[in-house]
Amino acid sequence: MNYVIIFFMDMRRLVISLFIVAAIVIAFYVIFFDSQNQANQGNNGASDKSSIMYTQEQNSANKSAEYDLASPIDRAGERVTKKPFGIYVTPANSPVQPERFSGYHTGTDFEAFSDELEKDVPVKAICRGKILRKEKASGYGGVLVESCKFGREPITVVYGHLDLASISKKVGDNLEASESIGNLGKNKSAETDGERKHLHLGIHNGTEVNFLGYVPNQSQLSDWIDACNYICY
């Protein structure tokens, strides 16, 4: 009788041990496959983002060719990291601090990379046209304005925060698309009116020269064109 009891107790211990081992194995597989699934999702997410960025750049390049427009600066699409077209900024929420402006951004800001702060960064004409203005302006420092055609419609293009001394052409001269205009102004200097080193590109519909970098009402943005729909590639 005692042998029978001992036998069943041993069997019970064996069954319990097997259950414990099985539970450990199942837990291991659950953790392993879950981590693999998360890794795959992460890779798919990164792939999706890369695909979206590639598609946006391709669309921009295709439209650029359609309207005979050129990129104003090398690696343009990578530089739009702070103030794209249409963003609403105030001194409290701006991605650039300190901020002195408020409103909806009428242009697109192309940032200088960190290793370019002490280097010349060339700016190129986005279209074929004529230089209308070349001067210093409040909020911009050095600024050049060009008149062009957008399809068949007239536009004016504002290139803000330039080193005027680097621009050899004068008012009335013609520019070709992709032709070098000059260089970005020095970081936080009179050439940029104290702003960081970057290119503000504003494309305004019509022949009027409009220096407004911000407007109070979103509906007013219809007077401008989002550059990144055409030249951020």
C-alpha cells in the first residue's frame, strides 16, 4: 500500500514538473514571437515612412519638371524641418526659439545643416525670370525678388536671408532656372536680420511684390504657393 502511495506521489510531482516546464516553454515562445512581431512592425513602419518620403519627393520632382522649376538649394527636401508652408506659429509654440513673429507662414524655410554654419551655402533660382528687387528688408536681412511664370501665370519669388555681397547680378538682370544667385547670409547676423542661417522662399501669385512672411488668417495663404509641392526633392 505504501508503495502505491509513493508511486502516485511521484507521478503527481512528475506531472507538476511537466506542467511547470511546459509553462516556461510557452512563455518563452510568446515573448520571443512577440518581440519578433514588434521588430517586423518597426521595420515595416520605417519602410512605409521611407516609401512615403520617396513618393513625395518623386511627386515634387515630377511637378517641378512640369512647371519648369528647379530646387533652390541642395538636398532641399531634407532641410524643411522647422517651418514649412502654412504652419501657424506664435512666440509660445514656434519650433524656432526665441520667436518674434506670429501667424501662418507664407513661405518655406530651408535650414542650413549644422556643418554649414561657417560655410558658404549657395542659393539657386527656382525659375527663369527677372530680378525685381535686391535689398535689405526687415525680417529678412538680404532679400532678392524675382518675377517668373508659373505655367502661364505670373508669380513673384522672394529669396530671404541672403548675403547681398555674394550676389553679382543687379536689378533688371535675367536669371535662368538653377542658376546660382548667391549665398545664404551668415548665422544671426545683419545679413539675416538676426535670424538663424536659412533660406526663406516665398512664392506669391501675381506681379505684386509681397514681403509678408506671415499672415493672420489661414484663408490668406491662397495668395501664395507651397514650394514643396514642386521643388522639395
